[in-house]
Amino acid sequence: MTTSDPADVDAVDPDVFRAAVGRLPAGVAVVTLRWRGTDHATTVGSFVSVSLEPPLVLFCVHADARLRDALDDVDAWAVSVLADDQAATADWLASAGRPAVDQLARVPHRPAPGSGAPWLDDAAAWFDCRTSAVHRAGDHDIVVGTVVAARQGAPDAGGLVHLRGRVRGLR
């Protein structure tokens, strides 16, 4: 096996990279937390299970995101894995320029049992988490969390995936 020098590798065109990565289906979830008396939320396509023992999950967040700033002060957060009929919610919570205050006013939700962060109603699954590590990775940070509570939604709930720049429901 040979190892190539990174300097020998051509730069990857960002548009080609984005299009190629867009062919990998990614589950869609919403990460929420309470910070300074306000609920904050963001749609993520990078939520995955890391470990069963202990139960760990991770998500990636842009280093400049408002939610990332909040994670410096708050270590408790929640995840709602969106069901196949929640595309409008995913789009709303991914939209740039949405207000910081009352962004969940039109999204039915309830507090998670430990963190008090919002769990979105009718999701396929929910997790309540505490940050265990944050790692810088390019223009994003990888946030690893210990799961302190998990619940499943309706047995017939499908999932929502992001593929080729679109959100699609799967049953």
C-alpha cells in the first residue's frame, strides 16, 4: 500500500463535492436547545448513532451557526428525528434569516424530559442529550452527546431524508 502526499492531490471543486455528497441519502433531524430563555432549533442532515454502550450520538453544526454559539453555554439539547410528513418543518428550520425568537411558534412541540429543550410533536423518534465532546472539523463542529432519554414515535411513522438537494419522505 502506498501513501500519497496530500500536496499531490488536486483541489476538489466545491460544486462537484457538494453534488457528489448530495447523492448520499442523509436522515433529517432537528436539534433544539433552550438558551437565554429562548428555544433554538436547526435542521441537520448529519445526525448519527455513535455507540450503544454508552449511548452516544453526534451531529454536525456550522461553526458560525447561532446554535453552535449556544452550545458554548448550554450542554443539554434534544433531537427530533423527523417523520416522512415533516418536510415543511425541516425546510422552515433550515431557512436562513428565520427569527431567533419564536421560530418554533408554528411547530407543535413539548419539553424533553431532561433538558427541557423542545421535542417536535409527531416525530419518528426523540433523543435527549448532554454534550460529551465537541471537535472542530473544517467549517463545522462535530458535537457528540450522551443520550439521557430516547423515545420512539408512532409505529407507522416513516423517515425524512435529504437527497440531491431535496427532502423526501420514506415509509
